[in-house]
Amino acid sequence: MTQTTSSPYRADEAGFFGEFGGAPLPPFLVEPIAEVARAYAEASADPAFQQEYQALLSKYVGRPSLLYFAENLTRELGGAKVYLKREDLNHTGAHKINHCLGEALLAKRMGKTKLIAETGAGQHGVALATAAALVGLECEIHMGAIDVAKQHPNVVRMELLGAKVVSVEAGGKTLKEAVDSAFAVYAAQPEDYFFAIGSVVGPHPYPSMVRDFQSVVGREARAQVLDAEGKLPDVLVAAVGGGSNAMGLFDAFLEDESVRIIGVEPAGEGLDGDRHAATMTLGTPGMLHGMHTKVLQDANGEPSPVHSIASGIDYPGVGPQHAHLEKLGRAEYVTATDAETLAAFQLLTRTEGIIPALESAHAIAHAIKLAPTLPADAVIIANLSGRGDKDVDFVAERLRGA
């Protein structure tokens, strides 16, 4: 899992990806987070830990996930072949289970009794509650009140799995406030809790640790596309909020300069107002949740309110490795509006019989734009990071109101 390399795309020992990352924490959190870093370094070097984790990916999650040629969508669009990395077929319906199982195993190894985390769309919360039930730990999930209402089916799933769901009423009542709330509880009881951060964000070691657990996505996709097409893909496309599904796909291809890497973030209702979450596009360097990264922030350095049709990516920050990849010119970051995302959701559903999560539909939206501009022998891999069961009621309401 942990990869020791001199690659310019990796973090240094202090967790910095160039100027981004690190662990700028209040004093009372320095040792608890350092404990996680030490434990992860030890676990990564332990063959027994790796074997247990890999066995769960295979026998519990159902990996490898399919790399699916979306033939109908490709024919509809014209141009490049569009492949979908089917993380929606994982147990619990998204890529989140990949790192949640790793974090749960690490927490148990450390002697912790409780897992705590934030969630937006609820997929991380469901996956963590699932992992907690499997390994025998208590679980507490903090979720913004707006997202609790919007993603009610996932709230029910978390509670059925035995998790305590805390509805966060502060501020914008979305993902940023859920992170704040969960961190406050963790800070008070770090001896009992393991904070299972749900993306490649937060203080070192989380951006690297979550990426490592998610890197199975890219390793599989790389082998699968070579088998299917006899060559590497021309383009990778993935949605970016915090950025875990994207880093999971991108990681195995970073050294392949011929592969174009594109992250797609939420333009929401448009970039000319404040109803978006386009951190890479409009953000500036700043501090958020124990990391130095790009942040949507006001003149006082406070995180700005954000919006997206997709609860899982309405976050005012981004993983520091993404900020680093952009600065190096290795990855590019574009946007998709709510309207474009909703149209992509409908097109994929109708052409392929696959209902994507609204988060994933951001990636599909850009693939729809890109495919017709490329030759027929070009290959796009879009990461279908989750299924859309959780979104169907919300989408139906939006379409009725359209």
C-alpha cells in the first residue's frame, strides 16, 4: 500500500506535496494524529495486515470491479470509446468501502473502540458503518442537516448497520460543518476514537493513506484496459470534491505522461456567483481541516459557503495532492454544472441502464463533452465512483420541478 519512491507526485516525510499538505494542527491534536501516522507506517510494512486487507477487498467487497465498455453511450456520442470503472458495483455501492475497510482494520490494530467520521452523500458513512459492523467497532457519523434530509436512504442504512448518525445544524449544514463537528468530538476523546476521514484530505498521513487504500482502483483499471485495448487510455476522468475516487484512479497512471488526467469539480449553478464548489478553479492557497491546500475562502481566510447538486463533493477544499498535481501541470481540473450533471445522469441511465451517483455524473458529464472531440481509436476511462440509488428521489423531484 504505502509506496516509497522519489516520485515528484508523492509527499515527503512531513506529508507535503510540494507546498501543499502537512499537518498544521492545534497542539492537542498533534500527538493523536502522529499516533495514526506511526500505526499506518507499521501496518503498511506488516504482511499480515496487507493480507487481511486484500482478502477483504476480494471476498467481501467483490474486487476487482469491472472496467465496462459503454458501447451504447459511445455510439450515441461518437468519437472516443468510453469505459466506466464500475466502483458502483462494490459492496455498499461506491469506492468508499476501499478505504473504510483499511481504516477500520487500522483502528482495531491500534486498540480503538469507536470509529468517527463525516459524510456528505452518505456513501462514506454507509461504508464506514459497514466496516465497523464487520470488525466489531462502534461507529458515529456526522452529517449536515441538509444532507440528512437529501440523502435519507443512506441515513437509514447507517442506522440499520448500528451507527449513530449526528445531524449537524451549524453553519451551512453540509459537508464542511460535518467535518468540523466530527473533529470536535474526536479531539475530546482521541484515546477511544479513530477519525476515519472520508477522502484524501486532512492532516498527514490521511491524504496519502486514503490514496493508498484507494489505489487499487487505478491498478485494476490499468491492467484491465491493457487487456481490453492493448494500450493505455488516452484520458482519465473522475469527479473531484475532496478527491479520493479521483486519486484512486489517477495514482497508477501518474508516471505515464501520455495519459491525460482530468478532475471534474462542481460548477453548481455557475461560476459567476457563490453557488458552486469549484475549489481547484477558483480557490486560493489556505488552511482547512489540518492541511494546507486550495480553499474557497473569503477575505478573512474563512471557508466560503459552497453548493453542488451532489452532496458528496460540496466541499470548500480539496486534497493537497490534487493541488500539487495541478501546479506541476500533471493533471487538469475542469467543471460541470448542476444542469450538465443532471443531463449526464439521465443520458447514462437511458443508454446503458446504469444509474450513476450524482457525484460520478460530474465525470460522465465531462466525458460526454470530450468524447466527440477525440478520434474513434481514443480511449477514455471515467470513474463511476458510486451508484445513484441514493439520488433517485432527489433527481425525480428536480425533474418534476424543471
